[in-house]
Amino acid sequence: MGGARRELRFVARRSQDAFAGFRPYREATAKWAAGRRGGSTFTSLEDAVERGYLLVGSVEQVIEKIHRYDEAFGNEVVGVGADLLTEGAQREQLELFAGEVAPVVRRELPSRRP
């Protein structure tokens, strides 16, 4: 999703759980980034998810956002990362993404590569 951005993606069965799980990481990185760049262009986590590149939310919300990326940019690759999490949480996140998000995206947005 655009360049070398490496921010945690968080997907859960319920969007409330995804936002609650991601919020501490976002707040910590926003404070660090604000000090380095003079502030964020987003007013909240919800605003950053809505207008930015973050993939945070329920399985359905993440799928919908990937659809929006495809419509706007024609992306062929979606990068997911969970490197700030514990090993167990990383596994849970990647299994949920690979098991529930990726199959739908592959089916609904087939590759346009020749």
C-alpha cells in the first residue's frame, strides 16, 4: 500500500475489537510521528482508517477497504504486517487475514496480470 509505510494492520471478527486492539499502537506511533513531523493530518484513529491507508476493522470492513484501494489505485498487492505484536497475536492476525480476507479478495478481485 504505497511505498515503505510499515504500520500495524489489525483485523478482528468485530470492528470494535479491532479498533480497541489497534488504538494503543496508533496512539503511540501518532505521538512519536507528531513530534517528528509536527502533527498528524488525521483527527482520530477512525479518521485515519477512513481517509488513510490503515487496514483496521472487521473482516468485512477490511475487504471493503481493499475494494476501495482497487477502485482508486488498481493495487495488485496488499501488504500486511503484525510485527509489533506478540508471536501468538501475530499468528492470530495473519491466520484471520489469510483465512477470511485473502480468499474473498482473490475471488472478487482477480489479478489483472497477463
